[in-house]
Amino acid sequence: MEIYESLRTNDMPFLRSAIRESRYQGHTAGLALGFLQANLVILPETYALDFMRFCQRNPKPCPLVGVSETGNPFMTTLGHDLDIRCDIPSYFVYRDGAVVQEIDNIKDLWRDDFVSFALGCSFTFENALTQAGIPIWHLVHNKTVPMYRSSIKTREAGPFGGEMVVTLRAVDADQVDEVVSISKRFPMAHGGPVHIGDPSDIGINDIRQPDWGDSPPPLEGKTAMFWACGVTPQNAIMRAKLPISISHAPGNMLITDIDDQAEVPVLAF
Amino acid sequence: MEIYESLRTNDMPFLRSAIRESRYQGHTAGLALGFLQANLVILPETYALDFMRFCQRNPKPCPLVGVSETGNPFMTTLGHDLDIRCDIPSYFVYRDGAVVQEIDNIKDLWRDDFVSFALGCSFTFENALTQAGIPIWHLVHNKTVPMYRSSIKTREAGPFGGEMVVTLRAVDADQVDEVVSISKRFPMAHGGPVHIGDPSDIGINDIRQPDWGDSPPPLEGKTAMFWACGVTPQNAIMRAKLPISISHAPGNMLITDIDDQAEVPVLAF
């Protein structure tokens, strides 16, 4: 944890070099506060148009904040020197629909036909909720947000489809309206909730048993709120059984140079 | 104008059949109030990935609200029965960078490799401004919004690039903050302004001589505000000199079934 604490800084060159040189592997929550963090998906170009359509049709789970040139590992609209092959703490490699490897850089796997996609993540609106004085259980207790495969169907595009993965945040009933209003201000970070109330309405039968992340405490006295989750595209990619694709390891996000309050996720020239 | 007045309705089947059967050709401002209207771009699939990248990198001029399957003329995420070949009052056909034809349907031109893109338009935030009691000169006087080719560069993607086209709306100085705030609420309708104040800062040397649309009145006592314009992608397409592409004729927008206050531009199942 010593290295994690030293990285709780906005000194981006320092932070990026620690990640690039593999001195830090781990989650990026709490790092580079004020900068946009993103989910990563890398695919061969032959799947890129359908994947972009999938993101456009499912903007809540898949808010597209950046797309690279084909074969170019630098994402120039998101960072001044952002090398997608090594600027994420840890990567998952998928082959034929399964995770086959976790790795700290993908330089040996890079191909001239790869296209990289960055998708917004919930850190942005969670920071805004915290600043508004609304306590978020998993942040307060240093846990991972509970994630569930819901019965909400995504809109298909080519080989991509399947159920939407959702995250849970439970709040006091009198905070629901404010939480909706704050999260809607961040369309690039999943926007407003996709469901409020009874988990079984969206196919979640045991709230204590998430499919990913930590088990939440009992919900008594709280209102359950569910947001579209950035794991949805990974689920869609596994389901599509692509010969190869790459994502960030869960929680090990791409840290961009974009102000997380920026109206659009594109660096000024 | 008689037919236009009869179409000022929210009876979508009536409105759509009048357009589909070519009984109405003309601008769609003021029609189907409360429904999202959109700019249209149709391209061969070979250019589609780069065009989507161009839109992602330039979300203010090119807010992507829908993308079709390749070769499928129905845009199912935007309408229950929306045939892109005939549901726009009038189309422009471009070949090698120039407009060569204006036509009321494109059934004879349709190709199996065409991909259709719908991009949000300013009607949405103009309606919101009007409802907030802020007078917009070109609406009050039944004119076309003045448009200018600015010196603001777009972010390139493949063959697409060039200058951003902007629209002008001039308001009283004490309304500027409210106008910014209202327009920012509509990221799918060009969002907040790209410039406020001296037109020459963005390369506009004679405000009385717009490149498209009507000449505005003198700006004395008003503050000039400029927004990214949906003509920008047409400018980029002409500049790219594609062998063929198709757009709506200016002002003759695609009328969708999407509520223009919807958080995301995707029909519920």
C-alpha cells in the first residue's frame, strides 16, 4: 500500500511512469482525482465498427470517450503521451471468449490491426456524490462496488449483445432525487440510474450475492439504486467469443489527462 | 404553407406519411415538437469507422444519436418504422465532394454497403431556450440561423477534418449565463457554446455575411454566442471528396420517435 499512497497525487508524469514501468499494479480508485478514468477495450479492426455501434446504442453502460487510430497505441485525444500498451496497471487478455492471461503490459501482443476504445467509468459521478456529502458504502469501507448481471437486455450490434451488468449503490430514501440529479450530469460516466427499487424487477434475486465485487450489507431502510456498469462491454466481448481482445483488469483503469468535469472528453490542441 | 401548417402536429404516422409520400418537402423546424430531430449522413461502409471516429472526437458538432446496420435502411433505435430512404423531406447527393442532386427520396440510389448516421441538431436546445422565455432572433423572425465557417479546427479522423461550422445566436448580456446553462443540458444537441464574444477570435471577420443562412441584424447591445453546427460533418464530407455520400437538405431534418428530453437517444424495446 505504500506505493499506492505515494501515487495519490495529481502529478501525472510521476503517476504515469510508475504504472508504465510496472512499479504499480492495482486499482486506480482514489488516484489522480479530478481526472477522467476509463474502461479499456482493444479489438481487431474487423470488429471495430460493430463495437462502436454497440457503444452508440448502449450509451449508459458504454459511454465512448475515446477511439484510437487503427494500429496506433497512442490515444492522442485523451492524453499528451498516453501509450495504451503500458499505461494501465494490469490487463486481461481474452481468447475465444475467456480470460487467458493477466499481464502488466501488452507490448508483445500489440498488432497493427488493433483499435483501442476508452469508455467512461463511475469514479467520476462517485466523486461528485462524495463531494455532495452522500456516503457511498463501498467507498467508505474500501470495498469493490457490487456488480450484477441483470435481466436488462442491451441493444445488439453485430456479434455484440447480452445482458447489461449493473452496479448497486443504496442510499437513504430522501437522497434518491439528489443522487439521480447528480449522476445525470455525467453522461460520460453512465449517467442516471437504470433502475431504482426492487432488485427482482431487473432479475436480481439475491442482492447479497453479486456476480462481481463485494457483497453489500443488508439494504434495510435504504433504497437500492442501480447504474449501468462498464463491465457490460467485457461481458459482450466474452459472449461474442472473439479470437483475441484485451481489457483493463477490473478496477485497474486507464487514467487520462482529461478534466473529469470537462464537457467533452477531448484534449484541447 | 398550407401543408406545413397541417403538419404542425405530433401525430407521427400522419406526419411521416406526408413526408414519405413526398407530399411535403421543406424545413422541419416547428414540426413534431418534443421529438428529437437529427442531421443525416449516409456513407459507404468503407468510410464508416473513420466517420464514427470523427464524430466521437468532435462531439459538439457531431453528436451521434443513431447508426444503422450496413445496408439496412431502417433505423430501429430511432423509430418504430423509420425508413431512411424516404422519411426525410429532401436529400442532397454528393459525388466527389460536390452536391450533384437534390431529391425527395433515395430509393434508386440505395446500396447494400450504405451506413446511415443520425446526428443531433440545435432544434432541441432552441425549443428549451424559447420555453425559458429567451427570444432567438431567427426563430422570432422566421429566418434561417446564420452559419459561419470558423477558424476552429476539428479533430481529424481518416479523410475527415477541416474547420468547424458554427451558428450564431445573440442575446442580452444578462442572459448569457442562463443560455450557457440550458444548452449544456443537451449534449446530444451540440451542448454549450464553443465561443462567446468577439467573432474575430474564431476567424469570423464580417458577422453580417454568414456562409449559410440569413444575415443577422446588427449586434449592438447584444453578446454574440456561437455553437458547433451540424453542417460541420457535411463540410468534412465534401472536403474528403468521397465518391458518393448523401445528407438531408439543409433544414429538412430526420424526425425521430425519440422524446427530445430523453436521457439517451435509444427507443425502449
